[in-house]
Amino acid sequence: MVRNEACDPARSRDKLYSKPRIFNDLLSSQPLCFNLFAECCPATSVLASALIRDLTGGRFTMVRSVEFEHSPGRGSPQYTADRSAFDVFLECETCSGRRGFIGIEVKYHENLLGPAARHRARYDEISAQMGCFAPGVEKDLMQAPIQQIWRDHPLAGITRIVDGYEMLSS
């Protein structure tokens, strides 16, 4: 599965697989994604849908597709205008029969202490549009070590807005 995904030029187009790390550091985030979610492929498998249905308490009823290192618009100003991606992206059917998704960031042994990515005004625009962050908190969230995790939130928010996914309330 990993070789098919990471070494096929068509499948890995616009995906940032770190070679050879993906093959020889099996606890780093990219290989760990495959170790955790490869059994959900093909996405239409009964196992994938049963797993997600159970994990979400029935909020999602079926998995439609599974993508690794997925960004809906890598570098596009319509999205986050950066190279952020979800480690695993599950497109699902919600309990109301509409389109939904689960974006997953996997970390196990990475320390997240590297330098934070350059801040972009687009993050602030998306955060304001999402309306789910307390005023002024973004400054703290943009710092290492949680900055990469925070950047997934605006990516998830704008993906939902731009691509018309249902918003499920907690």
C-alpha cells in the first residue's frame, strides 16, 4: 500500500512524502498513518465504515474515500494558501445523508519543536470566518509546539466552507 501511494507519480502528485523516512522510520507520522489506516482501504470496505461509525457515535455512517497526505487545494489562496495537508482525510457520509469529512493529523514521537511556519494573513481571515476561536488566542496557537496542529483547524474550516461539507455540532 505505501509503495503504491508514495512511489506512484500519479498518486503522489502534490503530496509531500518524505523518502526514505516513510519506509524506514515507521513511527514517524507519515508511515504511522499507513499503519493505522491502511486497513480502511478500500474506503468502501465494511471495516472502514464500521470503525468510523463506532468512533463517532454514529455521526458518520459510511466512509466514501480515504486519502493520505491530502490537501484539497495545496497552495491555493481559496484555501489556506500554504502547503498544509491532513495526514489522513476520510470523506464520509453523515447521519443525515450529507457529505462530511474527518481530517486527521498523526503524531507519535515527533517533538514539534522545529521553527513555526511563516504566519499568513489568510489564517486570520479563515479563523474569523470560522468563528470558533476566542479573540486573541491565535497568537498563542501559532507558536511551536502546537502551531502545526493549529494550522489544521483553519484547513478543516475552509475545506468545510469551500467544498460544502456538512458541519456537525458536538
